[in-house]
Amino acid sequence: SSRIVVPHYSYWTGAYIVSRSGAEKLLAQNPVQKMMAVDEYLPLMFDAHPNREWSAAFTPRDLRAYSAAPLLIEPQFYIGQKGYISDTERSEIIAPPKDEL
């Protein structure tokens, strides 16, 4: 269909549907041990992330990703707009326990 497109790197994970095989691929990489934002992790897994060093830590990167054009879901507000709220942008960095340093 002309409305189904393959996404490139995007730092906006608003909504997604994951098949069982896709979830298995995501979990097989043990993402909790390599903690990162889902906005970074998903593009890594469908091999569209611009940071090749990060990509090298995840193999295989063969998740299949699709999007709709036009988008089916969009944010109500974008960064900088009145009413925009983020629960992550101003999050404090949590230091690892000293025994893990």
C-alpha cells in the first residue's frame, strides 16, 4: 500500500504495535542490561540508528518496522509549544551503585 512506509531514525515513539516475533527479537537483546530510551532502542533494532557504535552492541538488528503516511497518531503538543509536558526531558541522572563503578 502507498500508505505504509519504512521509517528512518526518529526520536518520537508515540505509539506502536509489536508482533510476538518482534517482541521476542526485542527481548532477546536483553535490553534491561543495556538500558536506553525506547526512542533509541527501536531504531537500533531495525538498523536505522545513526550511531554505529551503539548499533554494534545489538545484533542481529533485523526487526521489521513500518509506519503509516499520513501518521495515524500524533502528539498533542510538540517541544516548545504551550502545554507541552515531558516526563523524561528534565529527569535527573541516577548514578549506579558504587559497587558497580
